[in-house]
Amino acid sequence: MSSTGDEPNCLEQPLSAERELRDERRLRRWHWRRLLRGRVRPLLAAGLAGVLLGVSGMAWQTQAGPFAPDAVCWGALSRDDLALTFRKPEDVKAVEAPVLHGGRSMDGPVGSCQLTNSDGDDWALTARVHQLDDRAGDDGKWADEFLSARLTPLGGGLLGMASDNRAWLAIPDGCVGRPSDFDGPTVVDIAQGRWITDLEPRTKQRDGMARMVVKLVNKVSADLDCAGTITDPVERLPKAAHYTRTEKPDALCGIKGLALGKKRKPYHYPMITDGHGPVRTCDRDITGSQPKQRLMTVEDPRLAAIFTRMALKEGDRVRSAAGYGGLGTNLGVFHARCQAGATVFLVQANESGKAADVRTLFPRYVEAEAARLGCGPLELRLPRQ
């Protein structure tokens, strides 16, 4: 009998079923679960574990993603502490180098922490632990930024200062020991973004930086097994510094009798340190990382130590029975001993054609400040012009 096209062929059914059975057995033979049997399984399991550990390890190093801790920078700062610094503190990523000390560091405690988020590098914040000294020749740059008139002394006997984008605080001597006459204190400093130049400082942001640097010092000190904590300094801080627009030609930087001569008046208003602290700085025309002119008195002996080599080697010798110093084309520096100990006086011009102004202002400024501190007259004898 012939079959029609609508009727299935009875001979095709067993063949089709048999083919499907063979295909199913072949698929079972290559099922992925078989790959995990025997020697292959431990190899794949180890590889998968390695991938997971590598991913989690990278997240730990950068402190980002689901493993990011709530506290950053050695566990000192919470996300709330970063609210005045970053628009989205919850997105901040931290890259940290642990604080090394004791036998692991030749130069005392040292460490760093960098915080970034989507705001970009201009708003990145870097915290460091390091000892100040001028052996590497880079403390001049540190002084340009961290001893600026823009910073307010923290007061209360603390060796530290803060502004809206820079802050620093010395770790107590009782914790790390008192440095030598050529080395400065061990400090924690924080810097956010590029150096702000001609804008008026912002008090609210400065207060946030002051709180952060105190918390960092307290955490580092605790990790060094030091007793005691530093309290919040913000309540005693004055308003942030501002440009002085009432300066008189015969009282430059607010110092009566200090003048360039013939009632010459500088082209730019000065910013002067507000409050009593380790330094009194008068900066003028702050248009870059350095002011065009700086007159500074370093009153704290621990901080004055970072200028010792400068006073010994800079420029031609300035003679005095009360100390030593040098005078160059754009810099005059003198090291003396006042009531509180070692003190440094500095007059600096970071522009060409100002050698005559430096030579005029330097001896007058040093004598005026020495009189204020009760250690004058110093009777400086300048080198030949």
C-alpha cells in the first residue's frame, strides 16, 4: 500500500528516536558539570578563586566598590568628615600607604593617603605623615603653601595651621620625640587641589580642614601607642584671613615704621596671618604657588629648624653678634635667638627687579620684628651691595 503525504512513515519513527537518543548521550558526555570532575575540577575551582581574590584585593587597595570602608585615611575620617570637601562623599575612593614607623622607617613615621571622586583631580585631597627638614631641599615649597598668610594658627598651644585648602599639625613631641636643631617636627598635612591664589579664604571650609587634620593626628598618635587626644580647635579660631585694604605706606604689613622709602606704596594689598601662632606671615600678590612678596617671622623654634641651613648658606653673609644669616638678590634670611628660642626672619621677592626692595626692607623688617619679640636690637651688618 502506498502512503499519503499526511501519514507518517512508520520506518522513520524508530530511526528518528534513535538519532535523538544518540544526540542526548553526546550532550550529556559534554555537559559542563563533567568538566568539574576528576583533575579538571580543582584546577577550575582554583582559577575561579584566584580571580575572585584578585578582584577583592584590588578593591581593598583602592578602597572602592562593595568593600570600601566607611572610614578612610588609616580609619581616621568618616564620610561625614568629607562632606565639606567633596560634593559626594559616599563616592570618594581612597588609596593609602600605611603609616610606617619604628624599625620600618629611617625618618620617623611616614605614610600617605589620597582621596578622589568624580569631581576630578582639582578637588583631590592628599594627606601625608612626614618629618619636616630641609635636607631634600623641598621644604621651601612646603613653606610656600603651608606657612602662607592664608592659614590660621590653630591656637591652644598646638603647632599647626589651617585654611580652606591646606592644613597641618605637628604630632606631639611626647609621642615621637623632640627633633634636632636641624630637623623640624613630624607633621600630618592635608592639601586639597591646586593652590588657591587670589580668592578670599572661606571660613566654613577652613574649619572642616582643621577638624580633619586633628582627627588624623589623633589616629596616627593612637596607632603609635601615644596617650591623650587633641580636642576640636574650631570654636577658638578667628575668622579666616582676608586682604588688608587699609595699609599705609609707612606701615607695610601692619608694622609701624616699615616703608620702602619716599612713601612708596606696593601695588597689591597684603594678606597677613590672623591670630597668634608659630609664624606671622605677610603675603602680597598671591598669583601662583608663591606670593610675589613675603615677609615672615617664624616664632616657634621647632619650625624655625627647617630654615637653619638656609640661614647658614643662602646669599652673602649678614653679620651680627646676635645670630647669623644671608642676603641674596631676592631673599634675605636671619636666624636669631629670642625669648622663646630660635627665631627666623625672612624677606622674599619672587619676581625679578626687586633686589633693591629686598635690601631696603630686610634690615628694617628684622629689627622691627626683633623689637616686637623682645630680642632686639640685632644690629645687622649687610654685605656690600
